Amino acid sequence: FKEEIGKRNVTVGAEILFDIDSSSPDIIWESLKDIRIFVVFAPHMGSIGMLPLQYMLCKLYKHGYYGRHHVILSYYPTVQEQWDSVDETNFECSRSQMFEVLQGALGCSLSVSTLLEKYDNERHFKTNQTYTELRYIVKPRSNDEVRRYYQSFLYDTIWATALAINKTIQDYGGVNEVKNYKFNEDSTKLLLNSLYDSLLKVDFQGISGHFYYNNTRGFRQFKTYIGLFGSEGELSTSIGYVVVDKKEVAITQPDDIIWKSKG
């Protein structure tokens, strides 16, 4: 991350690694005094005890690092059902004070895109169905909305794997070579390479959007959306998305909406 932003002539003013126990003294937060943009990788997960994001929000509140002149860019989203389970007695500030710090923050991740319902109307190239229409097949085991994005991505990943296997079978002229493949045998290394190459070339429209991989690093590529956090800790308005191929951000809302809570 630091290497990537360095290429764009962005300087990191301070970096904090903290634990949610007493091993992280308050003095480490003082280095943020003159920082205006906080990039946060503190997860909001679980349902009991101390949670990293809430812990961090209370520290920012305690030191006065919030309001019109501070902006949080968070990788992790939050949903109302998780806030309902937060026990305020575990923290140094109240839930409403956490919301005060978080309001107007920008969230950007795959789960943010799902919570903003950006993938709900994507139709699968083969079935012509959306996530909602295929929900009975996906069979989610959790009602937690923050985990819902796994379901459509997993469905499309299975399709990608099947397409890659099918292409490899075609290239090798039959199913037996693939069926009898053994990972630890050198004789099947070419088959493994072919399977991997076929997977990298997969390109289709799925229920999680355009499905394809980065050919050099092997990562699934996404149109990742950016959302605003509201006054109750929830994601609200979509303000744009990351154009992965160009490494750019496309903004879809005017400044008065994006910076409404910042004046």
C-alpha cells in the first residue's frame, strides 16, 4: 500500500499499529495530531468484547481527531445489526460519540459494494439470473449482510473454475488426463500450468459483476464502489467507484453530497 501511494507522490505522515489491550499506550495516537486523512484497516467484526474499529474511533474521539477537518477512509464497512451488539461498557466513549467520528467517512471494499446493492442487478451470462433469483441455489447460511458478498463471489468463482477445467480438457483432448491429475507428480506439471493459464483467461459476466483476473498477479478484478458513512454508522450514499484497470477513481456525486458532513 505504501509503495503504491508513494508512486503517486503521496506522503504518509504517520503510521500506527495498535492492539486493543493495554499494550498500546495513548501516546502513540499523538502522532496523528496534524494528520487530516486517516486510512483505516481496523476491522469491525465479531459480536462480543472489544472491536478494533470501535476502539480506534474512541481514541480519535478522545484526542479530538474528528469533525470537519478530518476524513476517514475505511476498508471495512459497518452494518446496523453489528452496532446493535456493541457493549458501550467495553469502550472509552459512547456509541453516539463513535458515530460522530465516523460520520462522513468513506468506505471502499468488496463488501461495501455489496452493502450498497451494486451487484444486485448483475445478470449471469449463462442463466440470465441475478443474485436474488439465484439465492435459493447460493443458500446463504448467515443473515449478516456484511458477509453476503461472499455468496455471489463464490458462485462465480465456481463457474470460473469449471470454465477453466473445461478449457483444459479441450486442450488435452479428453477428460482422463484431467481426471487422473496428481498434484505431486512432475509429469502433470504441464497440465497444472494449462489449468492455471485457462483460469487467468476466464472472462464472463457473473452475478458479482464482470469476472476476470489480473494476468500477472492472478487476482480477481472488481469494480469496487465507494460509500459514505451516515450518522448512525451505516453505509448510505454511493459516491463513485475504483476503475481497476486505470487505477483511477470515478466520482459519481457532486462535492456538496460527498463533503456534506464536513461543511
